[in-house]
Amino acid sequence: MTETMSDYPLRDSKADELRTHSGRALSDITAEAIAAGALNGDDLRTHADTLRQQADIARQGGYPQLAANLGRAAELTDVPNEELLKIYELLRPERASYNELLRLADYLEATYGAKENAAFIKDAAEVYKERNLLRR
Amino acid sequence: MERSKRFDLLAKRDINKETYVEPWPEAGLIVADSPYDPAPSLTIDDGRIIEMDGVERCDFDALDIFIASQALDLETAEAAMALPSQDYARMLADINRPRADIARLIAGCSPAKLTDIIRHMNVLEMMMGLAKMRIRRTPANQAHVTNWREHPALLAADAAEAALRGFAEVETTVRVARFAPFNALAILVGTQTGRGGVLTQCSVEEALGLRLAMKGLTSYAETLSVYGTEKTFVDGDDSPWSKAFLASAYASRGVKIRFTSGTGSEALMGRAEGKSMLYLEARCLLVVKGAGSQGVQNGSISCIALPEALPGGVRAVLAENLLASMLGLEVAAGNDALASHSSIRKTAKLMLQFIPGADFIFSGYSAIPKRDNLFGGGNFDAEDFDDYNVLQRDMQIDGGVRPITEDEALSIRRKGARAIQAVYRELGLPAISDAEIDAAAVAHGSDDMPERDIVPDLEAADAFMAGDADFVAVIRALQNAGFGDVADNILEMGRQRIAADYLQPSAIFDADFKVRSAINDANDYVGPGTGYRPAGQRWREMQAIPQAKSPEGFVDPHVGEPLPRLVELGPAAKGAQREVVLALGPAFGGALATTIGGLDHEDVLEAILGGVAAEGLVARIVRVYHSSDCAAIGYVGARLSGSGIGIGLQSRGTAVIHQRDLAPLNNLELFPQSPSLTLATYEAIGRNAARYALGAPTVPVAVEIDNGARLRLIVKTALLHRRETDEVCPDRPPMELRFDWEPA
């Protein structure tokens, strides 16, 4: 379903439907639940679907590049913290070979269904090769 | 060599502590219009850009490739590039063209085209452009909170105060990188004590910054730096793709991001390739947009002194803010790093962003003393808080902050410090003592704080960073320690992270913790009567500086009982003898009892009469009722005087020596600076009046010139005059008075 700008902010309009990354309802995120030790950091993280809804809103608002970024972000919600940091490190200049970048792209797509990120990293691999930004 | 005293003085002025340099395009020391900047061009073939700004696809560097593939809207590009640059410039300054119309076309412009548009614009037109193109309707402000001691209680106290002062974002950084988690924690707890919904960040190396965000200790990041040449970008250890990935990684954790660019960095890094700062900034901004960042921090930032050393530098900084707004980016507009020694210059520069308004007028107002600022000194600091509030009040311009009272500051600082003390205690971190809380509550800066043992703090910071504890643990700690309201604010930040509304362009949280962004608060300025302007409660709050007094307070100290020694006898007659007539204002010695300088009316009368007597004459006293004007009062005295010499005296102390043959508004001597007049002056006035009456040679009374008196006392002057004017009876003739006094 495509969200529209009139649904914004989702915090107000979709308070009953929003889910956390861990799958809980937003309404479960209460002071009492925290005090009882029933919640952890994963329960206060955003869900991929929410980021896709925000991407729809950004696109309608005339911010297509931000929408694309939020779409890639949605794909990364399931990628563990340490892996995210490693991928970022590999994308820095002169860190990875061309094939390492292609393998990384395939891995992200196969493991997390991260199609947009995979395409984005493959584009980077081509440019890095052309501009001599691969590991020497 | 002969030395001009004036040039010698000028050489010592603050403005001459600056460095100025002539342009050198080959080294990138040119703010705009380098002879090596390319002319705008764009060739599209089969849906691909094959040439941009004179460079063929095969010669594109990584930035060109990124811009061509990610940033430009190919649907509008051909029409956008065909429209003359001057037409864009005119649309930007034209109140009848809404932002959306222009933004659609701008999306298809190459970097050189963007720069070419600016060529046609002066500063005033660019300010109009910024007022319209800024993406969020309501302007806001960001604060920097750091201290050289990296003291957690002081960080929390300053963050709490900054939040209370209305800053929508608070940024900290580190002196010692290992302190990052604790500094981030202190400003998180501090800000959420001051006001729920203030966004916070800790400026550190990229990967560490992401780790802090993952722990929930920060809610935004803005140190994703980009540069305008490929070589500088790589020197910065990133590519557009790595930066874009980082942006997505932050967003995947529900954290707002903003990139950083700004003129001068390429020249500073020796890699400007002969291009102007503004052209390189246009490339940066297209990379920022292409990477999907919602916004940018620009306005030269830490390099600001470099463009300011060059001609047109301040104009170029405004131009880069405008370019970012044109591209639909949130702009945190600079004004952060120390840019000038001169208060005149730094304030003049600020006006270029302050008057049109920006998403964030400062990308870090230094809400701390300059000495405590770890970002390289603030251009405006805590010492300037009152100045800044007055600027808002003067111009009815929302600069994103509000005045607070000393009591409010003390109270919120103590609470913020106590809250971080409680979190440290609950999480088993090195204790913060009550003495440290007491110091932080009243402190101005690090110098007012006791020393802390840094070694255990750093060890605890390392362990905290390595461990699992995150902001959920912080919320629980605050709950356990009785800071339920602060805990609730951080919890609501967590819910907002789940909803992710604040990832939209230019998002902040308002005073009611509601998100406000370019989606639900889009700038709709189309000229007078439209767009944002402070009104209602916000304007009342901006006016209410604690220094403002009620008008009654100015007059009350001068009100008194009528002088028992001053008795009214009856209508005044014209005298025949050689005398001086002292004519008093209608409230003198009646409704009012002292002059503006605080002299008792009785003493003033004695001084004048004593002066007249010292020259061997007698003075008659009359009260004028029909006017409160000094010249009119004195003129009445002169006309009633047998000698033709009169003294006019208003209740506030202003005096005149008049002569009946002169025009009413002329005089022999006028003493308009009543606050400077002493009893000795009044005695001299009496003497001189008598000498005029005697026809003796007379040297005018010397009066101290105090050009600040009017500035200090104009409100009181106006109100005392108004009080005297209340006593005017237009039809009542001058009355003869008797003052019970004998010459000594």
C-alpha cells in the first residue's frame, strides 16, 4: 500500500499499525514495559515497512533521492550492526577488490533480499574500477 | 616615518586582526567565478548523460559519474539547462514564483549551471531567494555543547539549558575520542531534561558515530563530509558511494542524517584544481542530493575564515546556503566556527542567514563559553545569548531561541546534572558527587568545575561502548532514580525512531514533541503576508526578555510629596527690578521630587538661588502651567523678569537661560544633558543668569559631554516628560511661588 503525504506523520495517523523491528506493536512500547525489563534495543528500532512508507511520502513530496535512500535503508534493517560497519568499511576507497564488491552485492541480495543495495554496490564497483579506487 | 594617529588607532581595531588575501585562482583561492570554472552544458543521449559542463563521459571523475547517475533529473534536464541563468536568478528573487515551481527546474541543472545562476544575484536577491527556497516554513537553530574538561555534569547542565532556550538540535563532540559515548549520553539526558524532542548528535569519526546511533545515544548525525573534487573526497577516506551507504545505514536505524560540505575545504586540502569555491560546493551539493541525504550543513563551517579572507567571501557563503535550499536540501547554515575578531563583521555576516531564516540559522550556536568550544571556537557564544535575544526582539525575526530567566536556568541545569548523576549511579559508572552537581548548576564553563579523575572515566567509557547497555538501560536508570519525566522523553524519542517521521526533510520536534518537517510544514512564502512570521505566543515569548521593565518602574523613583517649603502665592506679575526669574515646570517639587540624575528638587533650587545670590541679585520663582517644554518655560521666566533674564527648569532637570528679546526657541545657554548636571552646575547656572542680568561679561557654564546619556536614559526621559506633561493646565497662568530659603 502506498502512503500519501496526508498520512504524515505516521506517529499520529498510524499509531495503531506501526510495528517495531522486533515485530511488536508501537502501543506495546510503554514506560511500564521498560520498567519491567520486557523491552530491548531491538524493540525501539524501526521496521523496514515503515521506512518504505516514509520513502513513499518522500517521493510524493518531491524528494526522489531521499526516497531511494530510505528504500535502501529499509533493506538494511535486518543487517546486523557489525555487518553494516564492515560493508561501509569495504566501500571506502581502496579497501576492496572489484570481485569482493561484486560478492558483497550478491551476498546482500541473497541473504537479506537487498536488491537496491546490491545494484548500488555493483555500480560502485564499476566506478571504482574506472577511477582506480579499488584496493591496490 | 610619519605616523597618522588615526591609522595607528585603526591598526589596533579587531577588524585588522583578520587576514586578507588577494585571489589566486590556480590555488583555489577564489570564492566564485574562477577563470577555470567550466561553462554550463549537458548532453543526454539515450537516457544517459554523455557530457556535463564541458567534460565528456569518458573523462568523468567519480563525482561527475555520481552526479550524472544519481542527482540530476533527466526528465527536466534539457529544459532546465536551456533556460537562461538570469531567468532563474529573477525567478528566485520574484515573490510571485513559489518554491516548488523553481525547484522542479533546478533539479535538472548541472553544477556549472547552478553556479552561473548565482553570478546574476546580489546579496539582497539571494536573501529573498533563501527566504523562499528554505524547505521548512519555520526556522530553527542548533546549539553546540562541549567543554574542555568533558565533564558529564557540565555537559548535561549546558544541554538542559540549551534545550530550554529553544534550540531544536544539540551537537557535541570530543577532545578525547574515547569519551564519545559519555558525551553523547550526557547531552541526551541533558536535552531531554530541558525539553523533550531536542535532537542530539556527537561529532566523531564516521564508524564510531554510527555505533553511537545504534546504541540510541544520538538521534541524528551531520558529520558525513563531502568534498568537491575526487582527490579531496578520497583524502577524506570516502567515496560518494560509501557516504551514501552510510546514509542508508543510519536511516535503517531510524537516525536522521545531514551531510557536511562548505566552501574552502578543497583549497585548504590543496586539491581545488583551480576551480572556485562556489563551483566545487555546487558539485558537493549534488553529491549530497544524489546520496539521498535530506540535508546539508554548509556555509563554509570550519573553513569560514578562508572565504572571509577573500573578496566576496561572505556573499559566496550565502550563495552556498541558497544553492542547497534550491536543491531541496535542509540547510544548517554555518555561522558556527569562529569567523571574525570583529563584532561588527560577525554580526553583519549573520544577518544574511538570520533575516531570511534558515532551517538551522546556525549549524552550531556555541551555547557555552568560547574557551569550552571544542569545534574551534564559536562565532556566537553563551556570552552573546542576550545580544541574540535582543536581535530577535528588535527585528521581530525568529532566530530559533527564547529568553529565559536566571532562576529557570539554575533550576534546569541542576535537574539535568542530577539526572546524569542518577544515570551514572544506576549504570555503575564512576560516581558524580553532589559537589559536582552544585558546581555545574551555577557554572559558566569548565573553569568553574572541580577536576575529575579521567582514567576511571575513560575505562568506564570503553566498557560502556563495548557492552550491551543502550538507551533502554538509560531510560530504566532514569525511571529507577525518580526522573520519570526525563525517562518518558527519551522513550518518546524511541517511539519516534520507530515511526521514522523525522527522517523526512528538515525535521525537528516542536515544543509539543510533534514532528515538523518540509512534508507537513513546507515553506509557502510568496511575498508579504505569506510564509512564516513570528506572531501570537511565539512573538510574546521573544519580546519577554528579563531585562525589559514595566514603564511605571522608570518614573516611580522620581515621584514624591509636594515640597512643603515651596508655597504658591498667586498669579505671577512682571517684575520691574534687576532680577532673575526662575521658572519651574508644572510637576517640579510637586508630582515629581527628583531630577533624572537623582538630585532632590529642593537641593537644585537651593543651588540655583545660591548662585544668583552669590552675584548679589535676587531670584523670583514662578511655576509655569501651560507648557512642559523647557524653552517655553524659560521664555515665560524671561518675559516676567524685570531684567529680561529667566531660567527655565523642567522637573527632570533640563535647564535653559533665556532672554526676553530672543525668539522663544533660541536661548543664551541650554543644558539639555540633565543627567550630567550636578549641584555645582546648577549653582553656576544661577551665577551666569545673574551676570547676564547685571550685564557682566559671562563665560558659558562648562558641562561634561556624555554622549551615552541619551542612549541610557531616553526611555526615562520620555516617561518623566510625559509625567510632567500630565500636570499641564493649558489655561492656567504662571503662578508666583515662595521658597523658604535664606542665602548661607
